[in-house]
Amino acid sequence: MPQSEAVLADAPKTPIAMMDVEAAEGSAETGRVRDDARLRCVFDAQFAFIWRYLRRMGLSEADADDAAQQVFVVFARRLETIDLNKERAFLCGTAVRVFSEFRRARKRRREVAGEDLAEPVDPKLGPDVIADRERARALLDQVLDLMDDKLRSVFVLFELEEMSTNQIAEMLGVPTGTVASRLRRARKNFQAIVARMRAAGQLPGENR
């Protein structure tokens, strides 16, 4: 046997195996650090937007807190499957589904309690301001609750978040034409609901 082959044959195998294991563990640790950094970056950049979106979709502040956290729990679990620069679209799509779950739960709570759950208010505000805000919030909640989830989502993102149709299309993963169509339907739906409420004297000041 040539001397070089004899040296290789007698060489210990354990250090090489240990090096492979250590390399794999190091790679895994690097991946975890990278994922944690990505999660933190996305959380810092998008949490306020997701919370505001859920709030404007009709959730109370407390429910919006819980729902936003649930959205990011789902995001963390699916992090490895989400393409870079597609994080906001995933978060928004998840927020729509989470919102629907919370809205159903909220309705069940109201049915059990027999009345709407009051939201906390800023004690620094005057009673007239608080009353006006509560009426406006209640009105918006009533209208949005009667809208289809897909229409409401586009309506909130465009009218309240002031996003463009292109941005919304990218976030929701649908064609721009679909967003434009949903927005037209959402506006008509919103106006029709408001008109019915006005005719029924349900708008603030209508019965004065």
C-alpha cells in the first residue's frame, strides 16, 4: 500500500465527523440568528400598520392588540416559507383571516353579554368629544360589519390607510384590476348602507 494511502487509512475519523456536526450546528445557529433578526425587523416596521389596520377594520383596541400578536405568531411559524419583500403581503392576508375570527368571537361575546362591550376612553377628553367619537366609531363599526370581508379590506386600505391600488394588489396578492373592482363595489356598498341608515334615522343627529 502506498505510504500516502496508509496515512489516510490510519487517520482518525472522529475529528472530521465532529467538524461536520459542529459546522451543521453553526449553520443552524446562524440561520436562527438570521431568522430572529428578520422577525424583529419586520415586527418593528409593520406591527403598527397591522394593529391600525385591524383597528380600522372594526376591532376594539384590546382585540386589535391580541389579533396583531396572533398575526405575528403565524408569521413567525411560517417565516421560512415567506419570500423576502413579501412579508407585508403575508401579514395583511393573515390579518384579514384573523380579523374574521375575532369578529365572530366578538359577536358571540355580545350575544352572551346582551350588550356591546364598552371601549376605554381618554379621560382627558370632554364628554361631548367622547360622545361624538363613540357615535362615529359605532356608526363605522355598523357599516363595516355589514360589508363583505374582501370589500371591507380594500376599502380600509385605500380610504383609511391611503394606499394605492398597486400597493394593495401587491399586499393581497391579487391583480390591480381586482382591487379596483372591489373598491368600486365597496364604495357603493358603503354608500348604500349609510343611505339606509340615514333613511331609518340611525345616523347621529338625524332624529334631532
